[in-house]
Amino acid sequence: METIMRRLLLTAATIAGIGLPTAAGAQVVIAADPAPGVVVTAPPPRYYQDCWWDWGRRVCRLKPWW
């Protein structure tokens, strides 16, 4: 039982270590004064999935990132 938990925690830590740097590198920078002829568009809204257990059932909702 203890080895299963250790493997599960190691897997979760590995996935988090791989996923966090890529999420941090996905920042969008928009110039304050774009050059003439350059089209600047707003980034699409970002959402995250908030999940919880409700009476033995998993419920997930999309919520705005900020």
C-alpha cells in the first residue's frame, strides 16, 4: 500500500514539474505603441476547470482564469 502511494505521489510531482514551466512560458506581451500597420488582437479568455466531489459524484465547472 505504501509503495502504491509513493508511486502515485512521484507521478503527480513529475507531471506537475513538466506542466508548470510550460504554463508559465505561455504569457502574452502586447506592445504599448504598436508600429503602424500592425494589428494587435486581445488574447482569448482563459479558463480553468474547477472540480470537486458532491455526494459521491465528481462535478467540474469552467471558471475564468483571472
